[in-house]
Amino acid sequence: MSLKDGGAATAADAAPRPRKYLEKIGDREWELLEARLDVDNDVALWSDNPRLQTSLAVGDFASETQLMAALRNSPGYDTLKRSIEDLGQMEPVYVWRSDPSAKFIVFEGATRVCILRELNRKHQSGPKAGKFRMVRAKVLPENFSETERAILLARIHVRGTGVRAWGRYIEAKFIHDTVVDGDRPALMNMSEMARHMEKSLSWVQRLRDAYQFAQKFVEHVDNDEAQQLAAKNFSVLEEISKVTTLGSQLRDYDNERFDVLRADVFGMVEKDVFKEYRDARFLKEFYDDPDKWAQLKSGEKHIAARLATEVKSNSGSLKSKIAGLEQQIQRALDRAEIEFSEDDVECLERAIAKINGQLHPGVRPFRVSLKAMTRALVEASLADVRSLEPHERTEFQEALDYFQGLMSKQAGKAA
């Protein structure tokens, strides 16, 4: 008999209702119920957890024991363990299952589950006994797709910061596997990925290309530790893949003319000739100097750092200073030693205008400006659009309409 019938309250009547979360994931809002699940009996770790892909042997099926061992070695594990032991679980994990008789798969929060299991075994008796047995979880619905799962993980781990943030290599692998056709069709295109992560399209493209380059390095190394080595050297590999002229040649995988060059560069990375990724920025200068290139190929550890210092010290001409300006600005930004303002941008634009005025007669300044505008549009994010004032949007739309009118006239003449 229920309370409606005037009877006594039952245990079911007195039990609190599950907490509900309304979350925007992808293009729709989801209602997620919170559940308390037994960390040993109700949940299972996800063997395809992106964070662990460089910790487990390629092609091996990861058991729970292997996964937990890898999680214990992940960055921030001990700090999070101390926090949970002192304060308890602060944030729920995300779980999903398609079969009501199966365990819930932990799609996000595996580290917390691993810690709770460890603490539950540690505190079998005493005041904390049983405190860590249950994990709070947001239950994803059965119809939650792979694409929506990718969006959820990107939102938490790519846009996130601190212990939740994936390393650069894992970010790149995740993006590549999501937007490139492989063993399965791509889950989304790069524009969609950029929109969901609130990143620029060029940022997504760079990481996709850098990961493909890193996989060529893995093929070159060709041993069981190749993936770990690629992850360790990913910042160097990414920098090499972006180097002017040489970067595009090294990424021209179908052109056998560059196979030897690529093998030489991968050999340098494997032998640890680059002390840090900034040294790789001078790869074109090294390549243009036969003596420096020969020293790099010798494989002496960290020799690129000394050669980079030589290149920088010999850059006394105005053209050399202009060529090195981008790297100087980047180093200043990396060290957070300076904040730039709109005045700095305007100063650089005036200098660029003077250079444009002295370009070869066959090079029209408009083409240079158009390249810069095109690059700016490709790199724009949703946050950039939101930051625009109404008059800025109006001025841009008017300019775009005018230019499209010129393009239409040109198309009519060509026809």
C-alpha cells in the first residue's frame, strides 16, 4: 500500500530519486541519470581508452589488470588518489551499456574508478571501510552513439585543462582516428570536430597531419616501443612536420624522392639529436648547410641545440632578423614573458605594408593580403565569431558581398 492509499511509507517511497543532469552533447541535450555502482561488480574499464593507447602493447587485448597498471602510471594519479582518499569522489564518471545484463563500460573517469577500487581494498576495516566501494556515475542512454561519445571525450579532455587534459600525442591520435577513414569510417569531418572542440580548423588539421607524420616515424622505428618513442618525441616530430619547405617534402609520402630525407630525419629523432622541439625549427637552416647536416646525421645527442645557437648568433642581416622574428615571438609567448597589444600588431602591419610596397612588380600586394585573410578565416573558431561586435560583423559582410560581386562579374566574363 502506498502513501496515496493512506498507508505507511515503504522503503521505495523513502528512497531519494536519482539525480538528473541535462547536458548538451553534440547538437542535442541529453538527460542523464546518476547511479551508484559497485566499483568491482557493476563497472568495467574500457580497453580503447585513448589515454592508455601509448601505454599498452599494440594489438594486445588489455585486461583489467593491464589497464589498471597503466592508469597507475598516468600523470596526476597519485595526486588524485590523495584527494579522493581525503575528500571522496567529487565528480561523477560517465558509463554506458547496450545490454542491461552486462556491466557498465567506463567511457570517462577510469582513473577515478581505478583509485576507488584500490582504496576499497586498502580500507577493508576501520572508519573508512565501505566508503570507496561505490562510484557515482552519469549513465549515458543506450542510443548514445560513437560520434556523441567522441564529442563528449573531446569536450572533457581536449578542451579541458589540468589532470583531465590529454597529452598532445593522445589529442592528435584521437583527432586522427575520429576524422580519418581507417578500420572504420570517420565519425565526423574536421570542420565538425573543430566546432565541437571550439578550436580552429587549422589547429585540427595540424594535429591530424602531425599524427600521420608520427606514424611514419613508428614505421621507421619498427619495434615494440615505437609508439612510446613517438609519444615522447611528438613535439619534435610535430615541429619538423611544420618546417618551411622541408616539412611539406617530408610529408609527401607518395614521392619516393624524399624517402631518404625522411629516413635521415627520423634517424636524428631516434638518436635524440634534438634537445627540445625549438631546435627542430632550424631544420631548414641545418639542411642548407652541408656541414651542419652531416653533424646532425652523426647522431650526437642534443647536437641540434648547439647548431641552433650558431644559426641564431649568425643571423645579423635584416632579412635574417625578419626570418627569425616569428621564432623569437613564439619563444617569448612560451615563456609568458610579454603580453602583446593591438599597437604591436599595428606596428608589424605598417612594417609589412612597407615590404609589400617594394615587392617584385609581378607580385600584387592584394594576393599577399588575400592569403592572410584566407588563413585568418580558416583558423577562426566559434569563440572568435562570438567576440565580434555587431558593426564588425556588418562591415565584414559588406566587404564579402562586394568581393563576391567582383567574383561573379569575373565568372560572367570568363563564360
